[in-house]
Amino acid sequence: MVDRKGAAKLLGKSVMTIQWLEANDPDFPAAFTLGRNNSYFLTNDLRAYILLKAEEAKELKRKRLQKPAG
């Protein structure tokens, strides 16, 4: 479990990028709270998010490189 700063470090991004992803990427894991102002992410959810994005990129590349049937 990590907070936003830890999520940023794990993903190699800034805290502001993490906040942007939370607001704009429906695939980004939801934060949960423990206490009043502390939001956390499960590290396994963050790793699964990265694997999902990597797989999406691979699929886009495959489609882009496919030769049209001729």
C-alpha cells in the first residue's frame, strides 16, 4: 500500500500526474482512505494498471504494423 507520493515514485511520475490520472483515466486504480486525509493505493492495483497499459500499447502496435490483405 502506498500514498500518492509512493504511487508517483512507483510509476516514475509526479504527484500531479497521479492526481490527473485519478481524475481522467477510468482504468487508473481508485484510491481509498484510511483516516481523514490519507488516500492510498494498493501496489498490486498500480502494477496491474501498468501491465494493462503495456498490453494496450502492444495491441496498438500490432494493429498498426499489420499489413493490409492484398
